[in-house]
Amino acid sequence: MSGDSGDGATPAAAATLEQAALNTMEVTDAVVRDGQYRRVETTSQTMATASVESGTYNVFLCPTTQIMYVPADPGDPAELWYWDQRTDGHGTQVLNTDDLPDDVVQAFEHGDTACDEVVLQAPQGRWYGSPAQLSAEDLADLPRDPRALLDHIHEVKQDESASADEQVFVFITDAIRTGMVDAELRAVFYKTLMLVPGVDVAAASAAVDGRTGVAIGRWESVRNERQEVIIDPSTGEWIGERTISTQEMDAIPAGTVLSSATYATGVVDKVPEDVTQAAVDRPEGYNPG
């Protein structure tokens, strides 16, 4: 077998072409005018842990959908952001029930992993008293040279993840989730990811929650996981991200998607009334988990 991709290019050559396309892509944004909001919908499945009398097991995925509304000027302290978490999913998907104790399976089937349901409001996305990742001013101050940005991330984010290289992925994905990263900075982020040792670009389309794009990924040896971010190479839109196991863990076989998220953005003229009416400042004792 030659390993050709069908169009005359080998998989390695196809991956090189994908990387070249990422480096030259035109990254675009929808225009958000004064008074409008960017609507960021996140649909995700994340790993949940069951701790019961029989032990602790990492074998469950909890689905959630959340919607954030970001004003046209994200840094304006007079403008409120809204984060609708009422659409959180209570269902769970047991990855593998083989040989699991009944109390573990029953705990999740009966909704013990239900997430908080709340609508938060806060200026500048300060849900917990400070920006979840970066303020608009912080983003504006980030270097626009990929190598300089990589050095900056290593400098400000030390010992906060399994490895310094993984921390670059964490920094960038956390920043994009805020809904404040414009097209110019996203393009720099993509090029910065390509500078991380061990990063590769998939030659074939990667799918997450029914959406496809090009995957930029790397293997994290500390946890034996592959982390990927998936983007639309024609627009630079951030489609989603996923983490894949590279070895068996508990009841989870290698190759299992441990977590995934997709992002859909758009522009709306106003925040729905039911959202604004339900919105509260950070509840007393609220812990996002």
C-alpha cells in the first residue's frame, strides 16, 4: 500500500499543505455594531468523576450547552455581559459499563452529576470578581509576533499545567472562550500553536459534534492524551477542541474522546429578555466547579 491520500499526495505531504494553508489563511470576524452583542454558544462534553463507596472512576461524559453574550465593546465597564448556563445538560454518557460496580453507574444515571443552572451578569466578563482569563486591555497588549507571544506565555504561565508546552494550548483556548479574541489575534494564536514542539496538523478533516475542520494537535506525555483544536481553514473560525486518550485508562480504551467542545458565534441585536430577567451577579458562595 502506497499510503497516498487519493489526490497524488502522501499523508505527510497533505499535512504540510494543511499547515501552509493555516499560515496564510484569511481570518475574519462578523462585525458587532454599537448596541449589539456577540453570541457565543458552547456545546461540550467533559469528563466527570464518580467517587462512591466502591472507589473513584473516570468513565463518564457530561454534556452541557452554555451561551454567552458579549457587548460590542467588551472592555466597557458600563456594559454587562451575560452567561446563560440554564441549558446545562443533566444527562451523562457512561463510556464503558463493563465491570463497573452498580453504584457507580446508578449514581450517574440518576443525575448526581447535574450542573448548576444560573444566568450570570457582569461587566467585562468578571464572573468571579476578575476576568476568567484576560481583560480586553490584556488581549490588546499581547505580542502580535508568534515567537514573542510564545515566549510571553511561557513567562506568565509557569507550572500551571502538565507541561510548559501544554500550557500554551491552555492559555490560547481559555482566551478564545472569553469571546473577546478578534480575527487578527486568532491568526497569531494559530501560528503560535505551530511553534510548540510536537504539534502537528492533521491532513484529513477532523470532526467534533458534527462539525469538521483542520485539527492542530499535540500529545501530552504526562497524561497520555492528545489535545486538539479544530478550525475552519477557509475563515479561521474556531470550531472546537477535543482531548483524546492515547492509552487505556480505567474502563476507557485508547482512542476515546475524553472531552470535546464546539463553538458557534453570531451577532444579535439584543440579549433575550428571559436572560436579562433571570441574570444575577455572582451568587453568594457560587462555585463554578
